[in-house]
Amino acid sequence: MRIFTYSEKETKILGKMIGFFAQKQKINVIALYGEMGVGKTVLTKGIASSFGIDEKDIASSSFIIVSYYPEANFYHIDLYRINNIKEEDIDLWEYFETGTCVIEWAQNLSELPDSTLKIKIDLVDDKTRIFEMEF
């Protein structure tokens, strides 16, 4: 499926819709792919809002790998500073099995669960993004 958004607000709304879909379908892992500045964190804010997390609590923090929101059993995983993670390097599978995980820079992982919702984000221009989803 391919979806276009034309503003940050639309990207957050799309994220919220994806979050509700993930909850209904019991999807634990949402993997985000894309270059710097394409809107991964903005989309994550929308997804998190569907779990009752305030968007101001979601930040693009390249130094914190995993942020946990216990009230929603929600993990925001940012792998910007880590390349080619193998399962033995860091045990993200524990998070995948116990809560909902949104992973920014998922291209840095060598393996993901089969049931992962994969979202590739491309920038068309300053405002327009293309989201390609695969489940």
C-alpha cells in the first residue's frame, strides 16, 4: 500500500491510524525505514498518540536506543547510531515479544519478526512524503 501525506499534521494523523490498526491486528513491531529528515519521528508521534502517549514525550533522541512508556507498554527504539545489529549484540527480541515497538532506522537490524509492519518513507519535496507499507 502506498500513501502520500502533504504536511506534518497529515503524517501524524496517518501515524495515529497505523497505531489503531496495529492494536486491532495485534502487531507488535512497526519498522520504519528512511533517510534523515523523512518523518520517522513525526510518524512515531502519531502512532504513540493512538496508545495515549503525548506526542511531546516522543523525541528523536539518537543517544537513547530504547525509550519505554510503561503506561502503554510501548517501546520507541531509535537505531540511528547503530549499524547492522545482530541478535546477539542487543536483545531487542525481548521488547518485540512483550510490548508494541516502533523502530526508527530499522534498516540497521539484520532480522525482524515475520509479523512486522514495515513502512518505507520517502521524501518527495519539503512537505510531501510517500509511505509504502508491507505486512
